[in-house]
Amino acid sequence: MDPIAFSLGPISIRWYGILISSAVALGTFLAVNEGKRRGIDPEHILNLIILVVPLGFLGARLYYVIFKWDYFGKNPSEIFAVWHGGLAIHGALIFGTAAAYFYIRRNRLDFWRLTDVLAPSIVLGQALGRWGNFFNQEAHGGPVGYEFISRFPEFIQRGMFIEGQFYHPTFLYESLWNMGVFVVLLLFRRRGIAKKGDIFLGYIVLYSLGRLVIESLRMDSLMFGPFRAAQIVSVLAMGLASLLIVSHHRGLGSKN
């Protein structure tokens, strides 16, 4: 696979960057339109995205570098080489959510109302962004035989044929899971059966569940001692989000 889409003189434009930029643009479009439908000033949506995207990007890289410090400590020039891959979504979510919280609190807005608007855009962006891993031939799983990989389209087979071996296309599993989560969130939102905060917290639960399972197949997991860091974070995130959902519904029930 060629990670470079095209070149403009000495500048190489990579698929990774194109896909992430496209994900941000599409997510922004969806969030702004949903915000208008809910009577939210589009300026707040745009301000949040302008703040959250770069800080989320910084958090994604910082998280990855910290867990890979054995390598980056010896190769400091690679710390900023994000075009080689190495962005951890959990770092982006932690930094991005923190940035959103402080912006929303400072402007005296409703945190759950705004994050419910943003959640489908976030998971859709994740679904698209995973294809950047495909072009970089990273974030794949362990070795598989031709009989297994032959069930996938030919271009997936080619992309997952690395140094003479086929590998699990775990990027594809997660992309498809995230697309499914996106559809579920939209259905809940359009049918009006979700309470305030359910969409964002439901996103955390569903995304984390998929990541927990898919991570077990990957070969490049960031490790925390003998454990996969993404699985630890996923379990903690699912537990916290589930508790908040129960707490919200009990609180709403007590008001009725």
C-alpha cells in the first residue's frame, strides 16, 4: 500500500491526513446542522471544534508517545512525525472531553446537551479515520491464512499482505463497529427515546465495548504492564458511563 495519495512538488499528501481532515469536516457539518435543529448557536459548535480538534490531536499523540517512550526516548525526532501514524484515540477523547468541559462550563452551557450533539460526529469520524491505518498498514491484528483473508475484498487482501504474511484487518472491524454505533445513536436520537446525556454516554459504552473486544486481536497494543492499555481504559469508561446513565435516569425519575 502507498500511504501517499499524491504529491505537490516536494510536499507529499498522505491518505492518513486526508481521511482525518475529511472526518473532521463531515463531523462538523453534521454537528452544526443538529445544533441548529436543537436551537444551539452554531458559533458554540464551531468554537468547540476549533478548540477540541487540535487539543484532541495533541492528546492522541502525547498518549501514544508516553506509552512508547522506550522508542521515542531514543528517537526524539520521531515524536513529531505524526504522518508515520501513532495517534491514540483514547488520548484524543480524554483531552478533547476535558477541553469541551471547560469551554462549556466557562460559557455556562449545558454539557450533556452539547455532547449529545457531538457524539455521533465523533464516532463517525473514528470510523473514517481508521482507514488511515489501512493505508499506513498499521493497527492490524495477528497473522491469518489465505483461506480467512480471502473472504474480504481484494483491496483489503492486498493491504493486509505485509512482508509475505496476511493479517487480521482489525482497522476494518473497528470502522464497521463504529459505523454501527453511529447508526444506533442516530436512531435513538430521531425516535426521541433518549434522555439528556444518553447519546454521549451511550457512545462511550458502545465504542468501548467494541474496542475491548477488537483490541484483543491487535499486535500493536499500547501496554500497561502485562495489560493492554486500551482494554483497561475501555472497561473503566464503560463502567463510569453506565453508572452515569443509571444516575441520570434515577434523577429524572425522582423529578416526575
